[in-house]
Amino acid sequence: MRILQRIGIALAVFVALVVIGGFFVPSSWQVEESVEVAAAPVDILPLVETPRRWEEWAAWTKARYPDMESEYAGPERGAGAIWRWRGRSSGNGTLEITKSDPASGIDYVLTFEGFSPTPGGLRFETVPVGTRVVWWMKGDVGNNPLARYFSLLMEPMMGKDLRAGLGKLKAVAEAAAARRQKEERAAEAARAAKAHADVTAAGDGASGADGEPNGETDGASEEAAATP
């Protein structure tokens, strides 16, 4: 009997210590990961402000969660664009783009069923190689001392997904930048060729005009030669 009492007391003390300790754990959390991309913001923005294109690079895809079903609402891209998904393995959630800026990136709100909305975003910073993309998320678990322990798990849980997504985003954006630069060079070469052709045509036209015989002058000369 005493053993049971001692076990009960020990458990009560343990629970009390856990609850009390929870009040000393920060209720807020923030996860931030970044990658440098050899591309301009113009190459990156369409990938992050268009929910349908997250499938190309984000870690939360049907390839990872085969039973995940997605639907989209609002505008195709930019503020107000919405991605909703449902699935046993993926859970149910919504991501809504709340701000999109060509120079600074996007903000969004991510909501998983049963949890409070979580703000996040992908921020653009100029670096020598091109653009640093910073993917951040933050939240607050409130005053529940036990829930506060959950905040300690957010960085290892979410950080892995953010790093994986940024790695794929880098590859996709750099490929898009290479295509854009190739198209721009081809367009510039076409413009230069057209300009050269126009100058050549204009020069040929001017030469033809200078060498054209003057009918009136030739006729007057023939008349003067025939006069005795």
C-alpha cells in the first residue's frame, strides 16, 4: 500500500513539475530557413504567389501524401489566392496568400484543422548571387502550460520541410531564370538582326537613287549634240 502511495505522490509531483515548468516555456515560436538562388525575384515570385505551383517545389504535395485532395479558390495568384487540401495522411488545411510584392515576396496564413492560424511568408533579399529567399513561420500556443511544450517541437518539425521546399524552389527558379535569359538573348539577337537588315535596306535604296539616270538631262544633251 505504501508503495502505491509513494508512486501516486511521485506521479503527482511529476505532473505538478511538468505543469509548472510549462509556464516557463515560451508560448511563441518561430521557424526560419533560407537559401540563396541564382535568379531574380521576377523568376521566383510566380512560383510562390501561385498556390497551384507549390506542387512544383513545396514539401506538402500529393507525392508525399497520396490521398491528399486539393482545391483552389480566389484569384489564380497573389493576394486572395487560396489552396485547400484534405486527406487522412496530410490532414485538412488551408493556405491563403495575404500579400504579394514583386520586390519583397509574399505573406500567407496557414491553417490546419484544429489549430490556430499560423502566419508565414517567403521574403526576398538581394545578394550578390541573385536573391536570398527566407521562408518563415511563427505562432503562439497560448497560456496552456502543456501546449507550450509543443512550441519546442515546431522548429525541428517544420524546419526540415522548409529546407526541403527551399532546395526544390532553388532548382525550379534557377531553371526558370535560365530559360528567361535565353529567351531575352534570342529576342535581343533578333532585334539586332532586324536593325541591321533595315540599315542595309536603307543603304541599298539610297545607292539606287544616286545612280538612277536623269531623263530630262539626257534628252537635253542629245538635242544639243544634234544642233549644227
